[in-house]
Amino acid sequence: MRISLLLSFVLLFLVACRRDEVEDPDIIVSVEPEFIVDLYEQRDTLGGPPRFGLWMESMAEYACPGYQIRTQSRLEGSHLFVQVLEVEKPPVCVGDSSPARQFVPLGNLLEGTYTITVTLGEAGALVSEGVLMVRSDMYELSMSETRGFDLQNRVLNVLPAKCLWGYVLTPQEIQVPPAYQFINDLKTLTDESVLAPGFYGYFTVSGSGQYFFHRSIAPPAGQHVPFLRKFTASDGALQSLLQGYRSNPSQPLAIRCWSSEGPY
């Protein structure tokens, strides 16, 4: 009798275990991101039109700067396709370790709604779908899932006209006073820049009015004097001011300067 009861209990236990196995939900496997992705609007040449696209940067560090992310992109009707193929080594590898970086142009898009497909790898094993909203003053990308990358800045504000930003590199203490003198002279050609908080590609403006440069142009920490202004003078006046400080024989300054119309 005891043996029969024991066998019955064992059979019931096995059936219960089998039922639990069948009813278990599918396991969702998350993929660790390999890249950081931002919406971006690049200014290549002074006076040239901006190019909208994606800024991509690898999570991994490579042996030197100059590693690039090889991609393909195309627009078919209102559907954007982006494929990340591989990371390419530069012809000459010199310098400290650095992430691979790449700007992926998507074209001058008209206002409207676009679908977007992002694929990582030749075989297309990692595919993500989303919707891109394009307006005159901003871009906004919504994605239900990102596979293999981390989409950090989903909303990109379009830079207003006459915006001017950059920094003076000051790796040596002796360069700090002339750097601040340049900022004072720059103020005679510009006004305070009043921008709404948000991400503008090259920099982000916080709610308190502070600004932070994007990874694409970020200077060494603690070794620069930054500026963000509204340009009010002539182009020639700004060019002359920059040239004077950059070519000063006693203390030439390394000044990186961009505007809504392009780099100086």
C-alpha cells in the first residue's frame, strides 16, 4: 500500500514538472550594446548645408585613434536603412587607445515621418525598427527596441542661425590668460547665446544654462576655455580675430571654433 502511494506521488510530481516546463514563457535574450548612437547634424564647410545623420561610437577601445565604423545607408521613399558592417583599422595606427567613431549621413530630409531600420552585421542578425519625425526645428527618433546599440540622444534640436561655439586649448598654465583675453575680445563681436535646454548635436544645454560638448568634439578635461555665443559681427571680423590669436608669434593659441554655418 505504501509502495503504491509512493509511486502515485512520484507520477503526479513528474506530470506537474512536465506541465511547468511546457507553460514556461520564452526567455528574452538581451544583447549588450556595442555602439553609442546619437542623432546628429554635421557642419562640414563654412556656408555649406548641414548634413543630418547618426553619430556612432564604439563601446570598445581600440589601439589608436582613427578606427572607423564602416556602414551603408539609403533612403527608399520614406524608409531609411542603416547597416553597420565592421570596424576598420586606420592605415597608420599611432597614439593612445580610442573608440571607433563614424558619422553616418542620412541626407537632407523633408519634414515628415520616416520609418528606419538599423541592422548590425552582414547577415542582419541584429535588426531594430523605429520611427523618425522630422520638423523644421527638431528631429525625434522613437524605437521600441535597440539591438546591439545604445540610443542616447533621441531628440536633436536644430541649431539656430548665428550660433558660435568652441574652445581654446590650454594644456599649459601660461596659455590661460591669453585664452581669456580672446574670450573678452570675442564678446565684442557676439552676444550672449540664449538657447532652450536640449541636445544640439555639437553640445547640450542644461536647464540651468550650462553647456557640455558632445563626444565628437570634446576637448581634454580641464585643459580648455569654452565659449558659446551668438555671432553679431561680420564674417571677416571673426576670421581676423581668430587668425590674430592663432598666429601670434609670442603665444599662438589652438582655437577650435564652429558656427551654425560651418567651422572656422
